[in-house]
Amino acid sequence: MRPIVEVEALCVQALAKRGKDRIPLIQDVSFQIHPGEMLALVGESGSGKSVTAGAVLGLLPNALHIGSGSLRFQGEDVLAWTEKKRRGLLGSQIGCVFQDYQGSFTPFRKIGKQLTEMIRTHHSLSKATAKDLALEWLDQVALPAERVYDSYPFQLSGGQRQRTALAAAMMLRPALVVADEPTTALDVLTGERVLDLLAELQMQVGCAVLLISHDLRHVMKRADTVAVMKDGRIVECEATEMIRRRASHPYTQTLLHARPLLTDLDAGLDWENEEVVSSERHEGVDGVESLADREPAV
């Protein structure tokens, strides 16, 4: 099966202040992602993960430049394309979910209008049909579709906005979805739910996913393949189970050892739950609604 994305020996450079010297940011980066596969690019902050994602999306800032290497999308050498032609892939063929959910939508326009415009930009559909499709995908990500459709972005919680961004990325059934740190601005439980939704919708659509993350716990539970980045290079790229059982690079081993143990996490959650229950009991004495009576914000 032909890969959706093929990156080979990719190098991205930054222009120095003097304008002539070039500073390498990522070097000799290579990986492939096949249909239905989730490849996770992991590493510490500054390792080059988001720069790699920007190169794949064609969204590098002006100060950055692809110095060498190849980037093929569905067999086509997209580095040879014009910027306008590459941008045409976004939305229809490549979906994006960014870490800054607050910037995913224009704040002064309703969610529904933005979603239907996106659909009609890429497909010749009537307004009514586009609205039905948008509502269907809002429902797919477990949101109250009609209410969210008629809401402004600031009227939604962070988790709701990120779910809406996920619906926007998936509703045109792209061949590739790039999720760049989609849980960074969310709490732990909300982040888990968003990533579970991403995995479920990927199975439904059959797309490839490039997941950028610094959290190895999230990655090991969901990715098929893990590529570990350090100082702008991929130091190890293997199937997730191989990374879990026999990681060969010292840096990968360090990341694995740095993960919190499941028993530690369970103990922490138990402690937090006890605190919440105790707090809610005290609130109940004063007539404040109980936790069970509240509607979750996510």
C-alpha cells in the first residue's frame, strides 16, 4: 500500500539575523505514514516536532526554509508545487488540529457559519446540505450539535472548542490529519477524551494521522508507530510495541523511564477524587448543587 506521506532526509533551516547564514533546525528527518496509521512524533520542547509538522503542512514561517530532502504526498512531490497549490491541500486533503484551540476559529463569527463555509469552499453543496453535514460531525464528536452550531467560539469551553476543531479537521474526510499537541491547553481528562475521539474518527475515516506530542503516555496507548526526536533529528523510529519492549536509543529509554507509573497515577487520581467528594459534601450542606447534578463542560 502506497504511503500517504513520505518524508526523506528533510532539512529545515532558519535565516540568521545577518540574512546569509542558515541555522539548521531539523536535519535528515525521514518517515512514512500509511492509510489508517497513526505515527507519533515525540520529544522534548525545542526538538523540532512542530517545525516538522509545519513543513508537512506547508505552513512554515517566512524565516524558515526547507534546505534539502523530499516530501511526497500520495506519491506527488509537493515541494515542487507552488505555495498556492500546496495550500489547496489544506482542509480537503490534509486536516489540522492545533494546540491553540482559541485560535482555531474566528472569535466574532458563529461556529456553524465557519464550518459551512469551509465545507462549501471545497465541495459544491447547498447551504442546507452543508449545514446538515456540519451538524452530523458536531454530533460525531459528542457535542450538542444545534447549540454549538449556533454558538460563538467564546461561548464554548476549551474541550468543546477542541472537539469542534477535530470535527472541522475530519468532516471533509482528508487523507491525512496533523494533530500538533492537541491536548496541551486541556486538562488531563479532557485531553484523554479528545485523543480517544481522534482515534475513533481515524478508524471511521481511514486517514493517516501525524500526532505531535511530548507526552509518551498518550502516544504509547494510541500510536501505531513512534518516532523520537532530539535536537532536530529522529533518533529512533519503530512500531510502538517495539519501542515499549526494546527501545534502543538512550534518549528513548530516558523518556520511557521518565513516564509516571500507572500506580502513581491511580494513587493521584484517588487522592483527587477523595478531595472532590469531600468538598462536594461540604458544599451540599450549604445548599450548593452536587457533582451529580452538574452537566460536564466537556
